[in-house]
Amino acid sequence: MSKTRIWFYCLLTGTAYSLSVSNLIDGIPWGLFAWIALLPLHRVLIGATTGQAFWRGWLAGFLAFAGTMYWVVTAMHHYGKVPLPISIVLMLVLAGYLGLYAGLYAWGFVRLEQRWPASTWLAAPCLWVSLEYMRTHAFSGLPWGLFGYSQFQWLPLIQIANITAVYGVSFLIVLVNISVFLLIRRVLTENPQHMLRPWLPLTVTVAAILGVWLYGLNQLHVSPADRLTVGIVQANIDQAQKWDQAYREETLERYRRLTETVSPKSDLILWPEAATPFIFEQEPDYRLLVTGMTAHAEVPLVFGSPALRRQDDGTPYLLNSAYLLNPSGAISGRYDKQHLVPFGEYIPLQRMLFFLDKLVVGIGDFQPGPGPTLLDFERGPDRRQTRFGVAICFEVIFPDLVRRLALEGANFLVTITNDAWFGNTVAPHQHFAMVVFRAVENRMAFARAANTGVSGLIDPTGRILTATPIFAEHAVIGSIPLSAPSTVYTRFGDVFAWACVIMALFLLFFARFIDGPSAADTRFSTRHKGA
């Protein structure tokens, strides 16, 4: 196969992948691209060596993640003040790193095709999930744009996530891709004696989709015994003005005005991450303005603000915190962000990367919090105790981190964020889609407050109850059901992902002791090697 055709097929896979996970335009089912996205990649793997497969897979992955995460340039250059050429280079480096996982998938696929082709249809989705799980945890983790997120709008299909997390949906997508590919490949061999081979994976795939869909339909019914009314304030503060002292009073006035529109009917009010344009505990005059708003509303308030602390030697550091004020305006709880953004809130390997202090504005100052912390408040005439967990910004993309908040005994979940860093790109929509899965995985409602959107409410089945546009000032109010931790995933965690890891390793290991592909497959690979 010519290099031009290899590039073309890899570009097709990269484009289909990035479109499927990007939610570009409402009303268009971009997620459908996911079900065929890997077909061009598998086509270029026919007849390839394992080395060739790795680089072709890497190329497809690089193109996919360059298209998925192009917004990194906006965040670093426009808001982080990193020079544009350096921002582009760093984004390409990031896409290159993420492409390695696609390269490993392609390597494993070809390795199995060479040694144990009968196992490929099962091994491929296991291998893909194993690599997604690795990406979630390796080097601090970056599970942005996992394949399963492409289906966030298809509620019956994604309910399986309350057992498998998002990884189960990724598994199903790859299973469909590989089954269709094997069928097409077998048809193209024009060898009737082997025509029945693809029907086993195809039959299993159809049965799996049908089973998942029926399970999902059964899970879509929610009959909550209790509900909570939440008011969400999206102030849409320009990132360039956010920390400018000249705009402090204007910012607080906007929050006051928007809060008054939702407070009369709310049980709880949410402001976004770093909502106060000052360190809340260190500015008594401005702090009184916020506590006064809460006392006037007579409704508990959750908001984000940095917290200043000191090491034993007196060295200051910051925490990215979420505060809960009770109706009188007193602090009744605080959660400190535990999973920080590398190069955004701290610099990994700071001694080696000391020069980044001069490239990115305002990083390297934060420390992680102690771990899962629930906040609670009383509501209603009977003073019912209600508990919730908070995930701040980046944290919500980690399934296990949110699961541990739910497992602590939360009745609902909250995420606050400042997606202004993303600019007017697809990133805020990608970020919001991930919250849908966190709700489904734990069968627990989510309330989300963002500085510029998307803010909204999501019920325990992943149904979006309210969603605001980005870069718009909004105050919305809605009701969400309360629940207790109940799902298989909440209780047992990433058992499915680990099962995929074990299965992939098992199949790759034993493939070493199995004879190579049949003569018919060999003839097919040879005939298409130069196609």
C-alpha cells in the first residue's frame, strides 16, 4: 500500500474519531462516526508488520487527538500567554503522546492477527479498553475523549456504564468496528469455505448490542422519593478580567443580581470554580459581601475560591477549594481539589522543567487536597440532612475519583468549573458530555456550574435536564432526584476494566504458542500488501 493511501486511511480514522467525541453541533448525531471510525485503520493494518502497525496506529491516533484537543492551543496561548508557536508545538507533543495508545492497539491487533487470528474479535476491544484504562492513570492520567463518550446522547446504550463505567461503551464500539471489519475482509477474500468465520463475532456483537439496549431501557425509569431544587449561576466573567482588582465589585454585583433570581425557590445555589475574584478567607471586606448575599438569600451556597495555606517552614501554597456556606453565611464545609491539572495548577518534575515558570502564567502554586470529602446541609421544615460530593473542573473526567465521592454516601453530585480557559471551542461540550457518564455510572444526579458554560442539571440516567450555552450570562433553576450509592460500579469500581486488562494480556501471551494464520488469510494479506 502506498504511503499516500496509508496517510489517507489514517486521516479518515483520525477525523471520524475526533468528530465522534466532539459534539460539534446540536441535532447532528456525530457519535455515529464512532461505529465505523476504526475501519480505515484496520484496513492499513492488513499485511503490515508489527512495527509498521505501531506507526500507522500512532499516526491515526495523533491525527485523532490533534483534532480532539486542538483547543489546548487556545488555552495556552490566549489565556496562558504562551507564545503561539510554542503552544502549537506543545499541543502536537500531547497529541503525539496520546497517539502512542492507538499505536499500541495497532501493534497488538497485528500481533494477534499473525499468531492467533481466531481471537482477534474478542482481544481487540479488550486491548482498546486496557489502553484507555492505562491512559486514565498513567503520568497523572488524561482520559479526555475516551471512545465511549461519543455516545453520551444515546441513553439506553450507555446505561451499561453503571456496571462497566465508560469503558464498557468503548468496548462495544470497538467490538462493532472489529466485527464489521472481519466480515468485510472475509467477503473480500472471495473464499467461500471461510465465509462462516465472521458470523460468530457478528452474532455475538448483535446479541451484545441488543442485550445492552434492553438493559438500558429497563434502567431509564427513575422514581425518586425525594428531590432537590438547585439554582445555578453562570456569571460569564471574562478570563482577562477575572483577577483584575478593578473588576471585583462589578463581578460580585453580577453574582448578587443573578443569585437573587434563583434564591427564592432554591434549596441550594451553585457558583462556579474560582467564582470569587479574591482569596475568600484572606479578604474580610469582600468576604462580607459574599456572606451577606447568602444570608439575604437564606439558602446554602456552594462556590469556588482559592484557599491560602502555609507549609511548616512558612512557605505559602494554594488550594483550589469549594466552600459551602450555610444560610446564615458561615462556612459549614470545604472541599479541596485532590487531582490537579499538570502544567495548569502545578508543574510535574519542577526541578527538570523549571523554565516553564516563565512560559505559563500562574501555574505551579497549587497543592492537592487530602481526598474525598462530602459536604452536607439541612433543608426543608423538617431539617433533612443532605450530603453531596464536589468534583472541581478536571476531576470530573476521572471515573474512579467521582465514584469514591459517591461511595462516601452522597445523595447527589456537584461539579464546578471555569471553562473560560477553553475559549469558544468544542472543549466545553466535550467536558459536559463526560459528566453525563459520571451520573450514569453512579446512578446519581449531577449539578454543574461553569463560569461560561456549559452549566446544567443531569438526572441519574444521564438525561440532560438543563444546559446553558457557552459565553452567556445565565441563572437557571431545576429539580434533581436524590439517591443513595447503589450501582455495581459505585460499589466495586473498575472490575470490568481490569477484566479487559487480564484478558488482553492472556490472549497476547498465549498467542506466542499458537500457529500463525490460515493459508487463505496469508494469501489475502499478501495480495493486499501492495494494494
